[in-house]
Amino acid sequence: MSQLGELSMQGNKLSQEHKRIVLIEDDSRQQQLVATFLRSEGFEVISSERGDQAPALIAKHSPDAVLLDLMLPGMDGIQVCQVVRDFYSGPILMVTAQGDDVTEVSALNLGVDDFLSKPLRPHVLLARLRSALRRSDRTSALDNQNTNQAEQPRNAHRIICQDLDADKTQRRIWLGEQLLELTDAEFDLLYFLMDNAGHVLPRDVLFKEMRGIDYDGLDRSLDMRVSTIRKKLNDNTPPYRYIKSVRGKGYLFVKAA
């Protein structure tokens, strides 16, 4: 975390950002360092040290993204997600020092978009935050275009693999006639796998595509997200029909059943 203090006043400001971030972090020193760093990069930051204050803060300020610690007084990060997802659809990035797969799966199921491990590295924080914001911006733009459409027709710009029909323009994927409920990050990952059906995609390629960063060999969030997608595809028991795990290499989307 000390790197944040060292780098917080460096250049690299993106004048076009001006995005609002709600930061929930109970360690006052870390909160100050992260807030200072993000402000130096052009973000507006509203912060709190308590989890039980987070829902009201998010509802009041309608942030572009939420940076949320897992362990918080009053209400932990999982509980905060459970409450705010009833009214907030923007990206939530969870910060955790734990390597608990069960916790990460629970968080992903509640709509967490990404995980960041402590100690935070400035370039990783910035890359993942910007990636989440880009996904959210694309989705918001499409939602605005389709506000007055009761039902959206499928267009020609799509990928069909097995019984999955993915439309990148509308950012929607159908399983048969069922429209899948996917987060932005889940859509991007599943679409990319489908677009490369029949090819093994290494983890480092997937990390670079999804987050714009290199795979460090330890991060399990990609595996957790694949697991969540498999459940939504009703395909969470081996042998998998859609997304195969290739030991020591990565993932393969099966072109034909």
C-alpha cells in the first residue's frame, strides 16, 4: 500500500475521467492513500470507514463505481453487496486480504465485478478500475438506446455456438430462448471464449483481454468467474459441455457438442 503514497502525486491524470468513486475502507491510513491516489488520477472520491454506512452513501451519490473492502465494521462487504444490488447496478470492486474461494464465489454470485488483493498496487488498481468503468459505460449506453424498446430483436452481429446465441451489440447472451442474467464481466469473458471457440485460451491471454494486466500466477478470480458462468449455463458438473478446463494451459469453449 505504501506504493500508493509514493505514486499518488505523479502525472498520468486522465482529464476525461471525472468519475465518482465511493470508497469503503476501515483502515483510515489506507483509505487516505487510496483516495489521494485516485484523486490524483482525476477521480472524485467519497469515502467511509463503516460498512453499515455504505448503502446510504451509494444511494445518495450514485457513484460510477464502488471500491469496497471485505472486512468492515457494522456490515461486511458481502452484506453490503447483498443490500446495494437491489438499487445499484454499477461496478463493485472488492478489496480483500483473504484467499477464500468460498467468499469469492459468494461475492461473485452477488454481483461483485472484480477482486483486488492487499497490499494494493497502484497500476493494478487503476487498470482494473478503468476496465470495470469501460464495461459499465458500454452497458449504460446500450441501455439508454433501448429504453423504449419492450423487446429487443437479435441482429446479425452475433456468435452462435451450440445452443448459445451471443449478441455483442446488445451485450446479451441467450441459452436457447432464455436470456442469461450476466454481469458485465461475465458477459465479456463468455463472449470472448465463444468468439475463440475451439481454441485453448491461456490464463495470461484472458487476463490481458479482460483486465488489461498480466496474470501473476496466483489470482483465482478468473477461475471463480468461470465457475459462476458454468452455474448460469446449468453446466457446473464435469465433464463440462461448454467451457472446458485444460490443465496447465487455460480454458476452451467447445465449438460443437
